[in-house]
Amino acid sequence: MRADAARNREKLLHAAAEEFALRGSSASLEAVARRAGVGIGTLYRHFPTREDLVAAAYAAEVDDLRAAADELLAAYPPEEALARWMDRFVDYTATKRGMAGVLDADMRAATAGKIPAAIGLLLSAGAEAGTLRPDVDVEDVRGMIAAVWQITDGERARRMLGVLLDGLKVVSSSSRPAD
């Protein structure tokens, strides 16, 4: 793919994620093209159907969220990387909620393991560093963050994830209350 075509595709995917987060699955393709700064013909050359665009935008969002775990761990201590990843997760839920009406089982299955892999990587790094509880696994965290899918208020979702993060941190015995 030519460099300009690849740039246009990336702009379209980013614009689609934003439009779906703002307007839901009813976001117009014309609005996506306009937000990306390209013509509708360019959109259709890359994504012949609405379903093609949604599938590609969803996959790109999941890939970005998975890659963020590696990037954040390279730049921050594990507990801070997890906190920053959870913040990105809130943005991802808004985008996914906007696409939910047109996501099918195949689209979801194609990306199913990527978010648990990111959570597992972050948890393992924190347990190894001694800053996150080693007795909590990926399924525990997935169960706890499932409630965030239902929250449409980003501030409330971030607050809930902050409480979760506090519960995942290792607490030294000297800071625990006496029995």
C-alpha cells in the first residue's frame, strides 16, 4: 500500500472510532470521511461497506489497547502503567459501545484474547515488582472491570477503576490496621 493510502486508512480508522464513540453505530460514513479529511470515495475504496469499516476500526482499537500495555510498561512502573492503561480502557469502552450495534460474533472472536493478554502482562509485571497483588488473576480483573462496560459517565468509570486499582496494590503490613 502506498504511504498516502496508508495514512488515509489510519485517519479513517481514527475518525471512525471518534464518530462511533460520539454518535453510536448510526454515525454517518460521510461524517467519518469529513472528520478524516478525505472524500467519501476514499472511504469506500478502503472500506466498501459500513461493516468493513466497523470491523477494522474495532480491531484497530483493540490492537491499540493491547499495544498500550507494552508501551506503558516500558515508560512507567507497573502500577502506574496499569492505571494509565485503565484510563485508556475507559476511552475504548466508549468507542466499543458506539460500535456495539454492528459488531458481530466473528469480529469479537478475532480480537478476544488481546485485552486479557494486556491485563495479564500488566498484572504479572506488578506482581514481579512486588507492587500488585500476586493472588489476583486476569479473570478476577476482567470480572471487576465488566461493570465499567455499563457506565456511560467517563468520570464515574475512571473513579471505579481507581478503586479497583487501589485494591490491586500490595499494602505493606506496617500500613494495615491492627486487629
